[in-house]
Amino acid sequence: MKVKEIREMTTVELNSLLHDLKEELFSLRFQKARGNLTNTARFKQIRKEIARVKTVFNEMEKKGGDQEEG
């Protein structure tokens, strides 16, 4: 997902996306521990995506622009 797409999201959508990404990262860690992981590059992708979402979320908080309504 591109940063532009993330910036267009509301805070509720960002929180939901962040939760989903963290769940996927947990799932990947679990697969790795069991030896079932096939796509190891996905770790890096998910971590970067989480960082992007957190960065945009922090930018929104600094601006004071709570975009819950859209």
C-alpha cells in the first residue's frame, strides 16, 4: 500500500489496518516457529507497512487533524 493511500484513510481505518497488519505479523512468526513459512520476504514488507501506518498516524496527531469523519 502506498503512503498516499494511507494518508487518505481516517483514524478508524488506520487503527483497523494496523491491527490487521500486527495480526499478520504474529501469524508469520507462528508459521516460522513451526517451520511452515514459505515467503520469508513478507516479514520485511509487513514491518515496513506497519512503520508507514504509524508514521502517518503520528503526523495526523501532530497536526491535530483528527479525520474520523472523513
